[in-house]
Amino acid sequence: MNGNDITALGFRGKAIGLALDAARERAKTGVTNRDVLTELAHVQHHPESFTDDPDYAALARELLGQLAKVPDALRDRPLAYRQWGEDLIEEGARAQMDTAMRLPVSVAGALMPDAHFGYGLPIGGVLATDNAVIPYGVGVDIGCSMKLSVLPIEQLSREEEARLLRRNTRFGAGGSWERKVRPDHDVLDEDTWDEFPLLRQLRDKAAEQIGTSGSGNHFVEFGTLTIDRPDLGLEPGEYVALLSHSGSRGFGAQVAGHYTRVAQNLHPKLDPEARKLAWLDLDREEGEAYWTAMELAGRYALANHEVIHQRIAQTLKVTPLVTVSNSHNLAWKQRFSDGREVVVHRKGATPAAHGQLGIIPGSMADPGFVVRGRGNPAALESASHGAGRQMGRKQAERELDRAAVTRYLEERGVTLLGGGVDEAPQAYKRIEEVIARQADLVDVVAKFTPRVVRMDTGKEDI
């Protein structure tokens, strides 16, 4: 085999010599020239799959460098971006946002007042990119979202609300419904699951966990919704409401992990500081595949809420008066005022286009708010997704006194089912302060006060 055989396959530049070296090494092991040429063709078309291969790693890395439309080198300085509630934002979150704004594909960004340190993009970070999607810019829990149902019932007893939550919800990292009562949903019948192998492999896991909630800060709770203005189409007053926070479960987490590895393999020269912000070009097969999987995970996450709310409404034999829902871990294609299309990542940020309804929760014992967006372009039409942590989970477990947390719950009349010290209200910023810092992003239209809350048990139960 010689260089002509290699160039005939379409290799160019430094890749020709690397391919020829690899071919000669493979030939020494007894592999035929025909088989070597077949292998080289596979490397050429899918170099990201060969970055750890002992024979083809050097060639794969060179090909990835040639394929990259945008160099991996970061900007010398981050692009300018706005921060809301700057006094509430920890330095680690700002440092992460600075790194994101140095990416060559970044075009705009913003930090919400609930922002805190995360993986890759900070939680509470909003990032617009040019024809690229960042899996860790979306987050591990793809499609994590909120749903509120206003119910046409009188206030139930705490015991009845607790019973309804225990019977109709399931929690935990591996939580699922028993097979004989496992719910169904149209999202599981979509043809999208058959578009490529990863989705086919994950469909059964998704079916097992439909209508359930994860661990951490996910919850389902009964509470009182206080409406002061007619934005929801209801008369001002107090209503019984059901509020839930859930995501795409194990299915979304595996999609996020897989495509983050793919993105990192596609950008082997990316600065280690930005490695978790590796991106996928949307006009490449990998980017299209992730976008398809991400949107499916977003629909699946909302389906989890629908199942939960439907089960409880059916048990009560009622139809909700009003429902509101929004996703806060997704990427959207959005147009700037100049007509340019960008990809807006909201990792722990609520979409807040002009007139758009959303939900910003507090904590297990603090209020949440139904809001209407003001469409602020400087925030990329976004708002906070919650109060935001002021303590990491391990810090909260070390430093918070369980008795003090229990007193906090009792003083606010909250009954907690499950829940760990790592999710205690004291681990979060004050939601009222967070809401006050974004008056130019959203208008508050209703207040939700929790009453009976169910969560995963946590590492250390309260």
C-alpha cells in the first residue's frame, strides 16, 4: 500500500502520512490491504469513534482538527454579558460564564440572579451560540421543567394530600412504577425512538420511569395559589394547586453523557478549562442527532408531569381549571432583533418571552411564583428558574442543623414527605430577593405557598 491508495480515499495533508503509517502497522499484524482500506474509510467518516484506538488515534485526532469549522482556540477575553442580582451570584459561577463567553461559537449571554456553580455552563446561565449546541450547556437533566395545575376543589386535609402524593408519585434515581400499574403516554409511541440506536436502546428505560420524579430538588407538592390579577383567566383569590418539578430521568442523563463525550472527542484541542463546554455543529450528523434526542427528552420530561398531574386529578375526579408549564434545561433556536438565528441554551433559566407564562419555585418551605415574561433582549428573553443554591449539597449536610430545618418547616406550616438536609430551605437563596432582582425580566401574576411536599428521601432525611 502506498500514498496513492491513501489519497484515493480522500485523505489530505498530514492525514495522508498518518493513515499510511497506521496501514503499515496494521499490515504487520496480518490484516489484508482490503480490510485496512475499509478500516481507514470508517476512521475517515467517524473519527470521533477512534480517538482512543491504539492504531488510529493520531489519525483520528488529525481528521477532527481538519473537520472543525471553528478553531478550538478560546477568545483572549470573554464577550460582555449582563448579570442580574450580581450581589447574589458566587464568583465560581461568574468564572464559568466567563469561560463560556470565550468560546469561539458564543455570541451572547446572561447570568440570572439564582446563578451558581455547575458543570460546564453555570446553573442560571443563558448562552447564545452560532449554529452549535453544547450538551453541558443544556445540562444533564435535559428538559427539567415545572408544571402547575389549579384544581377546582376545597382545601383538603394534610392527611388526604399526603395520601394522594404517596399513592400517585414515585421518586429516586432508579424510581419507577410497578409493572402492573405502569402508566403510558403518547411520547413513548413516537417514531423518533427508532431514528438511531441510542434512542432505541433507551426507550425501555424511559418507559419504566414515565410519570416519576428523580432525586435532588425534584418534588410534587400541594399548596395554595394566591391570585391578585386576572392573568390566568381566574378571579383573584386563593385556590388549591398542585406543583411539580421533574425532568427526563435516566434517559436524559444518558443522552447528555453520550453526546458530551462525542463533543469532547470532536474538539480534542479545546482548552481543559472549557472541556465541559465542547460543542456539536448543527450541520453535522452528531449535532443533528443530539438535537433530535434533546427535543425528545424535553417532550418526555413534560410527559412525566402530565402523567403525575393526570393521576392525581383523576383520583380527585376533577379537571384542572388552569395549567402552566415551562422547561428550564433546553436549547432553543431563536432570532435576534437583527434577524440572525442563534441557539439559546438555558441551563437552569426560565424562558421569558414577552407575555410568556412561567414558574419560578422557591424551596420546600418557601413560596414559588407564576410569572409573565417581559421579553428583555439583554437577558435573551430569560429569567431565573428558582431561588438558586447558596450552599453545595455536601456543605449543607455538614453545616445545617436538622432541628433548625424542622423548626423552619413547622413555622411555615409545611408537611414534608422525604426530603434531605441537602435540600433544606437554608441551602437556598431567599426567593423574594431573587424575584426582586429581575423586575425587568418578569411580572409576578400569582404566588404559590407550599403545604404538603413530597421529595426523594435524600442522603440524610430531615
